Amino acid sequence: MTYLEILHIIVPILTVGASIVAVYLKDLLAAVIAVAAMSLLLSLEFYILQAPDVAIAQAGVGACLTTAIFVITIRATKRMEGEK
């Protein structure tokens, strides 16, 4: 078994794990970071599958731009955890 075959097994498992962590996190900023990690892992999987153009688009739009928009949106809102 080559290292590439091992990566084909490990990267999708880590991608699913990061998305599950993002769903269960209560803090929105931490969840956005988990989604960004999931997106970067997905970009890595596209690169391993020999689709570098898709990998670059996923890293640029999915990880960077979407994460930046989510962080800016979260910073523009107020925290209401203690209020009912």
C-alpha cells in the first residue's frame, strides 16, 4: 500500500470528522474554523485526485472567501448566550 492510497483513506475520514465537529460545536466562530478545515481537506483530496484547478478553486472560494464572509458576519452580530 503506497502513501497515496493511505492518503485516499485518511483525508476523507478527516474531512467527515471536521464536518461532524463543525455541526456539534456551540461556538459559531469555532464552527466556522472547523468548516474551513474541512474545506481545506476537501481541497487536498481534489489535489490528490489530480484535479488541481478544482483544488485551487475550492481552497480559494471554499476555505478563504467563505470563511472570511462568515467571520465578518459573526463579528457584526451580538452574542446573546446569556439572554433568553
